[in-house]
Amino acid sequence: MKIKKLVFIVGFILICLIGTLFVFFGNSKTPALDLAKLQNDNGGYVYPGITWDMSVEELEKSLGCKLDNPQFGSEQQPFDYRTNTDYQFAIFSPKDQDKYVELFNNYGQISYQFEYGKLKSVQLTFMNNVDKMKNNNLKELSVKIKDKLIELYGENYELNESSKNKESKLDVTTYTWEHKENEKSVTRVFVSTMPSSGEINTVSLGVSYFTNKD
């Protein structure tokens, strides 16, 4: 009787331990992005889990994590971007444990751009120089993203190659898809590649919301 009771107790402890480990590691898993979810039912472009024009507090609540309060320039006085919207733009990023997103087995850092306190852009930046991004294959990634976006959203993209502009100092290739929301606003999804010494060193994937202020 005692042996059966002991086996039951040990088994119960093991089940609890496995459940705890599953929850711990399950919650710490890097989220993966499905490119098909960059478009809503109305045809507009948006990042999963967000709504354009969200406040910082609303975005943090939706994400379930805190965002770093950015500081621009060493001469700028401390500024609370959460409560004061007297700024043109600010870029927020999650804390270290929440900053990565996985796409095609590559890891990118996510950031959120606000204009006057409202969310206007979400961007993933893929490099291969630090932490989880060290094993990124940027050349393969850029092709996969471009091909998948064409498959999903068609060939009605705008291609911009800055190398053809003699005044441009950066060699950036960008594919952009645009959707007209109404007479005053559009949403866009884009992928950009920036080479260095013949090799791609940055791939950027972004979704943005633009409003005509006129």
C-alpha cells in the first residue's frame, strides 16, 4: 500500500514538473511570423496583433510586454514618450526576451514607430552579427520574403533601386506593395535589402500606415 502511494506521489510530482517546464519553455519560444497575416480582410496591410494608431499603452497591453522608452541624442532631456506626445516620431523596442521574431528559420529584431503618440509602422530588421541572428542566411531570406510576398500580394509592387540614383549614398533595393485605405490614407508592406562589400548585411521587412495630413 505504501509502495503504491509512493509511486503515485512520485508520478504526480513528475507530471507537475513536466507541465511546469512545458509552460516555461512554451512561453519563451520566439514567435514566428506568417507573411499571409500581414493583410486584413479589407485588403489593408497590418502587422498581426496590432491596430494602427494605437497608443504605446495600448500596444504594450496587446503585446503583453513592456517597451523601452527611447532616448534620441545625448543632448535631449529625459522625456516620457508614454505620457507626452509632443514629438514627431519615436521608435520603441521590446525588452531583450521579447525582441526577436522568427521568419523562415531566421531571427529578426522587431521595432515599433510612433508619430505624435500613435503607432504608424512595425519593422523587422534581420542581420547576422549578434545573438540569435548570427546564423541568419540573409541572401536566401531576402529571396524567400520577396517571392512569398509576390505569391501572396501579386506583382503590382513598386521596385526602388537606390543604386540607379546618382545622388544616393546607399545601395538599397526595396519592393513595396500599397493599399489605398481611403482618400487620405494608405497602408504598405515592403522588403528592403542593403548590401555591404558585395554581400547582404541587412534585410528589413516592414508594414506602415500613412495619412495625408493636408
